[in-house]
Amino acid sequence: MMGGRGIHHVKKVLRRRDGNSTPTTVALVLGLLLCICAIAEFFRLLVIVQGVRDGVQQAVVAVMTTNYDEAYNGLREGYSGGYRRSGSQWVENLDYSNVYHRLDQLLGTSRQGSYHVKVQAQEGGGYEYRLSGLSVEITNTPLTPGNASRNMEADVKITIEVPFSFGWGFVPPLRMEIRTRAAYMPKF
């Protein structure tokens, strides 16, 4: 417990002008530097996640484009989905293609175990980000002549893991699920 004498001593120290502001200035500069680093890291993560989301969207659009030839036969007959005639009935005909292969080409990733990894350009052997858990679900339109109310759609989910650039291994990497959707819409 501080008595009146202790408080008087603290006030006296604070009033002195001989170098008292140095620790405060250093603490302020370090705090400002930490805030700038956190903001820069936020934008780095934002750019990486946005780039991967755009790449996933391009890959799934390519998959939906490859489904054009499956949908064309149905369009010719007045159906808007990916169906083909088998004997006396229509059966669903969808092409899932290889989305990971397209992602590897678009994003420059390579397969390492169960992940698709973008290796850092710097020496040190770390990774910039890694992808896993890709799920592509194509929803065909109903087999109905002239049905333009629903399109053939692909829903995609993928998990991205991005390590923080500072934290020295004590901070776990950012791990999130990216979702995107693409649709095939006949133009007629």
C-alpha cells in the first residue's frame, strides 16, 4: 500500500523532464509497429484467400463448361439438364472432371500427401498455403421440357490453411472453408 508519501514521490517522478518520456515513446512506437504488422498480415491473408477462391471458381466454371456437351443433347430435345438417352429412357449424364488438376495448373500448387500445397518462393522450405477436402456437388436440373427456372449448378467447398508470417510457430495457421458456386445457363 502506498501512503501519501509514495503518491507524492510518483507525482514528482512524472513531473521531471529528464528522460521520462523515453519508455513511453518506445512503448508507443512498438505498439504502432505491432498494429501495422497485424494490418499487413490481415491484408496478406485476404489476398491469398481471395486468389484461391477465384482459382476454385475458375476451375469449377471449367468443369461446368465441360458439361456443355452433356447438356447439349438434352437442350436439343427441349430438356435443360445433363441427360442422355439410354434405350427408352433418359439417364443423368454429368462430368465431374478433375478439379484438383485444374487448380494445380491455375494456382501453381502440387500434391503433397493429402494436401495440394503452394510452396513459398523464399528459401526455408515452408508453404504459402495448402488446400484439402475438395467437395464438388453438381445439381442437375429436373428432366422437364422447357424448364428454364433452374440451372445446372455446381457447389464447391475446399479447406485452405495459411500459416501466419509472424508468431514463430506459436500461432496456429488460419484454417477456413471456402465455398463457391457455378451454373450452366443455356442461352436460347
